[in-house]
Amino acid sequence: MGYYKVPISGHNRDDEGSKLGMWLFLFTEILLFGGLFLVYAIYRFKYFEEFRIIAEHMDITLGAANTVILITSSLTVALSITAMKKDQDNIAVLLLFITIALALAFMVNKFFEWNEHIHHGLVMGADLFNNLQHGEGMFLFLYYFMTGLHGLHVVVGAIILAIVIAKIINGKITKDNYTFHENGGLYWHLVDLIWIYLFPLFYLLH
Amino acid sequence: MDSHAIDSNLNFYEAKRGLFSWIFTLDHKRIALLYLYSISLFFLVGVALGFLMRLELFSPGGQVMDPRTYNQVFTFHGVIMIFLVIIPSIPAVFGNFFLPIMIGTDDVALPRLNLFSWWLYIIGALMALGTLMFGNGPADTGWTFYAPYSVTSDTNVSMLLLAAFVLGFSSILTGLNFIVTIHRLRAPQMPWFKMPLFAWGLYATAWIQLLATPIVGITLLMVVMERTFGIGLFDPALGGDPVLYQHLFWIYSHPVVYVMILPAMGIVSEVIPTSAQRTIFGYKAIALSSMAIAFLGYFVWGHHMFTSGMSDEARVVFSFITFLVAIPTAIKVFNWIATLYKGSIYITPNLLWSTAFIFNFLIGGLTGLINGALAADVHVHDTTYIVAHFHYTMFGGTIFVFLGALHYWFPKIWGRMYNQKLAYWALGFTFVGFNILYGAMLTVGVKGMPRRYYDYLPQFEFLNKVATVGSWILILGILLMIYNLIRSARKGEIAPRNPWNGVTLEWQVPSPPPLHNFDRPFILSENGPYDFSLLEKINEVEQKPLDH
Ligand code: HEM
Ligand SMILES: [Cu+2]
């Protein structure tokens, strides 16, 4: 005895559905960061001068380098999807490896940047930090919090892209079935997008 | 697909066996039951804590615990009831079980995500329980985690906050799954406005889960950071802003009360047409009022903060919008009553749970209008009046519907009938005990008894004694109900497909359903989901079963 197969089954492949799910998830990510952006705005409004002064300590060169790195990585992800659509697996994989390498470069940069600040005592708990104005401390705290949370997303994004690579190699992602690849790319663009806002807020506004 | 060569004579319990076939299942029905059993467990823990609090308040002065323990107990009670019970309750249990069936499909859109949500729920629950063992005792801040006390308390607040964060994530993923499911998997003959109203309730709810929960997630994380680094985000002693915390907290936590109530209203909109054997009055109004409530719900959070320090303009606006929410709510109530009016009503425990809900929610809603009014709220703020108000809405509202839904869908889920007589008695005790308990708390609150105190002035003694006795009757009713349901699930009479003569799709599948839900093509009406002229055709199936 069989069973009745419903006309629209949840067990069928549904690319639109998967993408819809990813977009909805991106909304929640934006709202998650939204809470922090809100707090940033409030405290920037309250401690305008102090935010301005402490922001001078930010390394614009490193920040700008990281911005370029992330934007480039968004490009390579997008290109890898195009390559996939054209059935050029090897190129797609190569571009994904480049993306992950760029993610790594971003994190290394970040590491040196944080290291530098921490070395100078611009970190919670250090003596220098304790003598700062409240607004200045707040700026640094938000800087660590927001770029830290963003860094976590970079790592997660890179892991997702690594899974995409594995799936391409195993033949699970193909020319006709690349939604997972696209979703990974979407997530990566979100990581990039958030940085595009973090960069001016912490580095450029003096 | 190959794995589908499954006999539809087997129901979803029999299709697979073993512990792993449960805890790693992708079947929406099994995931629903996993949620049901875990949520019920925590509900009983929460009830036990409530019982202890009422025992403490039986007489003035310390009775069974010291003040610090009392604070920890109401905090744990609140956190369990909110994050582990009521937020997941109806969507995760009945939404998971019935949404796919009611829209005519065989699973949710993202089954693996669904399982992942349950695991997140368990991880979050274990973290919450972990605060009992690790650190300096469980939190004593109240479930609202108000700063600055949540920053300075020496109890294990951080871990509880992280638990709430994880639980929020679980809730988001459930909502996301339902939105995709409703968009993508409705049966071809089922356009939006032919969906059962329960699906509409879940849909509106899902959007709130999705768009409000991240904010509280990040806010709770901020408190953890504040506790770790002492930076002065919310703690005024360090230059922070405690009112900012309240804003961020209630931006989520008001909308979330609609996560609690909208699915319940959806279920009532199912039970009432079935009981009255006629189509629902004002289908579109009920469907759209859910969306209206979800939308308006984002703009009223300030009514929790009338006494916290806000400009008069803000307070008046928040108060006004709060009143607006009453309109879509009343639309639903009037439509339910109009559906029952002159219907051929079959009185069952299901219907009585729903009417008990309407009664309780009427009190909850009307007392809510009093809180929403600026001048009145200043007097009742932080009294047991508020505690009674939210128990009337959450417990008398949502949990009553949850328990009612357990009766309504009981035959479908377990394939057996429950003992109706015992069910009436259980409902009677629960309803009477409930109203004695919270009626007394409502009254003593108006007289000025503050909430969250383990002691009180002598003049409040009588009403507190009444409340505590009420809690005993209430708990007796709940235990009786649980006894009845567990016994019936094992020994009850075998249930037919359609014991209540409903017409939505879940009554067209076997009880309990087979793994893939449907064993034959389903019947949908052109005239929407509650077309009772189809009843005869639907019930024909049972009389000449194909497979047995
Ligand atoms: C037998 C059942 C219950 C009893 C006896 C009970 C009793 C109580 C009492 C006495 C308090 C207030 C303590 C105080 O302010 O001093 C309280 C608080 C609370 N209850 Fe219940 N309750 C029960 C069920 C529920 C249910 C089903 C829910 C929600 C679904 C719930 C949610 C809450 C919340 C959120 C608080 C506030 C905690 C806080 O102040 O942080 N309770 N309960
Ligand atoms: Cu509210």
C-alpha cells in the first residue's frame, strides 16, 4: 500500500523557499546589529566630543585596507556563483578559495589592529582606559563589541564558504543546483554590508 | 523519492522506532511532540515554583523561604514560564504538528532547521538549569533583568541571559520556518484567504518572532558585556542609562506578548466554527486583525515605562496607540461570539476551554486598558494587580487555549478519545481555582500590595490566603487534567478520523496521521476553510475505510 503524495510536498527541492529563508535570516541579522547601531547613535549623540577625540586613535589605513579586502571578497564570491552557473567548477572553487583567503587577511589585519590598541592600553581594564572620559571608553567598548561580533560573522561566513567548496567538490552543488552556493554568497554579502557601515562609524567620523 | 515507500497503514509513531528516531527526527509531528513533552516538563516546574511562592505568601512574615530565595524563585518562575513555556508553546507544538497538515502538505519547508530549533531549545533550557548549579546561585533580578540591578547582582545572571539568547534564536528559526512554509507549501487550491485562521495566527506571529527577537537578543548580550567589562552602558553609577535598557527590552518584550496570544486566538478561531458547525463570522476581519495586532504591537512598548522617566508627549502617544490595539482584539472577540450566535452548538470540553479563555481574556484585556491609561497606571504599577493582569492574559489566555487545544486535537495526535467527564471536572477546578487566585491578587493589588515582595502588611492577609487556596484548587485541576490525558492516551477509546465533525484538513487524515500525513486526496471547498456543507463528503471516508 502506498501513500498519497501531496501536490506540494515539503520534501521536494525548493530553491525559492531556501532563498526566502536566507533572506529572512538576513533580516534578523540586520536587526541584531541594529540594536548595537542604535546604542552607538545614542551614545554618539550624548558624547559627541569624546567620540570625536578618541576616534583619532583609529588606524584609518588598516580600516580602509580591510574595507577594500571585504569589498573585493564580495566580488569574488559573486563571480564564483557566475562561474558555477556556467558549469566552471574549478574556477568557482578557485574564486571561493580567494574569498576565504581574503577573509583570513581581514582577520589578520583585525588581529594586528586590536593588538596595537591593547598594547597601548586602549582596552577595558587597562589603567589608561580607566582614566579615559566615559564617552571615550564607550566608543572603544562599542568598537570592540561591534567589530568583534562582526569578526565572528566573518569566521562563520568563511566556514560556510568552505562548506560550499566541499559540496562543489563532492558534486552536491552543480550547475543546476546551486542554491546553497547562492545562500552562502548572500550571507557573505551581509558580512560585507555590515562592515561598510562599521567602517565610517568608527574610522572616518572625526 | 525512494524513502517514501512507506505503508500508510502505519501511523507516524510506528513508521520508525527507537530513541534516535525521535531526537534526530525530521518529521514535523515528532518534533512537535518533542516540544510538547519538554514544554510540559518545564510548565510543571514553573507551576511548582508558583505553588511555593503562594505558600510563602500564605501569611505575613517568612514562611518557607528567605527573601533572597523568594526573589530567585519568582525570577526562575518567570523565566521558565516566558522563555521555556509560553513563547514556544503553541507555535512549536501545535504549529509544528498541524500547520503542514492544515495547509495540505507533508512537512514544514525546512525540516532540518526545525530539528535544529528544538535542539537549541534544549541547549537553552540546560543553560538555564545550569544556573542552579554554577556560579553564585540562580538570578534574582526578575525575568525582566532590569538594569542596574541585573548588572550588579552577584547571582549567576550572565548564564541565564545567554540561555535566553539561545532560546530567542530557537524561536526566530521556528518563525522563519513557518513563514517559508506558508509562502511555499500551501495546497494549490488554497490561496491566502482560504487558509485556516490558525495558519494566519501563526503567520502574524512568525513575523513578530523574526523582527522583534533579535533586538532583545542583542540587548541581553549587552547586559552580559556590561557585567563582564563594567563599562556603564546601563548602570547609572558608571554613567550608563537604565531607561535605555528598558526601551531596548520592551521593544521586543511587548511585541512578544502577541507571539504568545496570536496563535492562541488562531486556535480559538478553529475550535469555535467546529463547535458551532458553521463557517466563521468575519473570516477576513479575523485574519487581518492578526496582522494589525502584529503591526501595532511594535509601537506600544512605552506603556511598560510610564513611571520610568519619559516625556509626557511620548507617554500620551504610547498610551493612545495602546488603546488602538484593543480594536483588532475586540474585532476577534465579537466575531467569535457572532459565530456561536444561533449556531447548532456542540458543547465539548474543547469549546468550554475556549469560552473560559474568552472570559479570562476579557478580564485580562480590560484590566490591560486600565494599565494602558496613564493616570491609572501610575497607581497600579508594580502591584500584584499587574501580576494578576498578565496571568489573566498569559495563563488564563494562552495557556488555557494551549490546554484546550490539547483536548481538541487529542484524538488526532494520540488516536484515542479522552474521558470527557473527567475533562469537565478538570476544567472546572482549573477555571474556578484560577479565578479565585488571580481575582484575589487583582483586588489586593488595587489595595496597594506591591509585587515581588516575600512579605506584606497585615491588612493584606485575608486576600492573600484566598489567593493561596485558589492556587491549590487550580493546581488540583491541572493535575487532574494531566492524569486524564495521560491515561486516555494509553487506554482511551480508539478515535475516528473526525470526532468533532470538523472540516479543516487535519480531520481528513487518519488519527494518528501516517508519516506523510495524507493517505488520500483531500477535499477543499471553494468557499474557504469552514464550509460545513462538505462534512458529509468528508465523513464518508471513515465509513468505508480503504486500507483497513
Ligand atoms: C499554578 C500556576 C501559577 C502560580 C501559582 C503562579 C504564581 C505567581 C506568583 C505568586 C507570582 C508573583 C510573585 C511576586 O510578584 O511576588 C508570579 C509571577 C509571574 N508569573 Fe506566575 N504563576 C503561575 C503560572 C504562571 C504561568 C502559566 C505563567 C506564564 C505563562 C506565569 C508567568 C509569570 C511571570 C512572567 C511572573 C513575573 C515574574 C517576575 O516578577 O519577574 N505564571 N506567578
Ligand atoms: Cu506591553
